[in-house]
Amino acid sequence: MIVTVTLNPSLDRTIVLDAPLEPGAVQAAASTREDAGGKGINVARVLAAAGADALAVLPLSDDDPYRTVLGAERLPARTVPVTGHCRANVTITDPAGVTTKLNLPGATPSTSELDALQAAIVAAAEGARWVVLAGSLPPGVPDDFYARVIGAVRARWGAAAPRVAVDASGPALAAVVQTAHPDLIKPNDDELAELSGPLPDDDLIAAAARIARTLVPARVGAALVTLGGHGAVLVTEDGAYAAAVPPTRVRSTVGAGDSALAGYLLAESTGGDPAACVASATRHGAAAASLPGTVVPRPADLPTADIAVTRL
């Protein structure tokens, strides 16, 4: 079982244009779609599509329109009642795969709702292999909330506690790295730079590996750094690995990082070594980038080309 947590889910509306976006102009859309979004939800969708046992935990009111969209996907979920509704995000993509996102803030949960969410996460973690804490925190939630959840899960389940992966940014990621020692973090290059300072452009892979090595194993168990068209870098206590992206026609980059994390978890959960895990992450991320909007890859969507993995 892999449990994913999405504290700030979003109703994702994707608009596909047949020409580049022109700010200030009136343009016709080629198509539109609506999906139940949020980073943890996306990870769970990829896992479920691959046949893995996944459970999504999220806050959701009974009358939220998000519930109908999520229910149509038949994704196993454990919802925690809250009073506010999920936010709505708008994604605009053009034929070249250039993506523009407008992310609205979510509702502010009460203290009692946050307590209920933490309790639900701890309960869902029983017997799980991984708990994935993914995405932004809603307004008003303390920056160290993910770190608190990690502590609560480990305190409750002790030696039987699942591994914890964190895909977050900014102060939430910094708090986890500083105090909670997660088993895995999955930053992209911008999020890694928030922890360390700007990455040089001349050799992004080497820079990502060098910075990740300052975190692993002292502050995190492993770091999977996604680098877009440059591929991905995985740093563990035993070494560092870089995977190259297979030839990909990019249609939308939304959800590519979430799919990469799911690909890593799928390989790790079936006994894959680090090279296999970073290759699976890169394959799933590339597949997501080749699909429109927030569509997540199914096994049939994965590129069949070999993924070149180099030990650094």
C-alpha cells in the first residue's frame, strides 16, 4: 500500500489552444477538460493505473463539486470532512507544449480540521510501505505541518512506520529537511535552488547531484531531483545516478513531476535498485509530458525506448 496525502486539492480545468497564448487577446480554445487534481492525487492516479495498491487521503466537504469528479475516477480515497471547498486551477497549453498555470488559493482549514487530517494520515499509514506528502499547504497551515505529520506517523507506528516521501516547495520543504529527515524528497531544480541557492546552467545534472549530496544522508534518506528535459538525478546514501529523457513530444508538463515520483515508487516497491528507480521515474515523467492537460500516464503510454542511466 502507498498512501498519498493532498492537503490542497484542486479542480483542474485545462484549456488547450491551437495557437500560442496571446496575452490580452481573445482566443478560441481547441478543447477543455476537468480533472480532480493535486500532487498527491496525481501520484495516486498513476499508481492505481499501474495496478498498485494506493490510497489517497484528502480534505473534502460533502457538497464540494470535486467529489463528483474524483468519484468518477474510482480512485480509492479517504476523505476528511471540512467546511471549505477545493480550489480551482486553470492550465492553458499550446501546440508546442508551452504551459501557463493559474493556481488559486485553497480554503483555510480550522485547527480542529488540521488535527483530524493528521489523525487520518496516521491511521491510513498502518501497514503502508510509503506515505507521500505532496503539494502546497493551504492558506493558514503552519510551514512545519508536514514535519509534524512525519513525527506523528513515526511516533505511532515505531519500527513498523512506513517510509515517507515529500514533494513540496518553499518553507514547507525547508522545514521537513531541517527537522524531519524524510526518506525521500522530490524537488525539481527550482525547488532544490530554494534550499541551496541558484543552480548553474552549464551543468545542471552535476550541480543537482552535488547539492543533493549535501542533504543525503545527513538530512534526507534520498533525493530524486527532476530536471525537465535534462532528465533526473537520484542521490542515495550509496551513490548518485542520472537518467536521460527519451525522445518526447511535449504536450503539457503539468503532472510530469508527480508521475516521475509515482514511477520511482512503483520501481522501488517491486525491488528495483536505484538505477531502475530513476529510470522508471524518468520514463513516467516523460510519458506525462507527452499527454494533454493533467492526464496521467497509464502503462500503455510509457515510452519504450531505453532510458540511459549513468552512475555519477
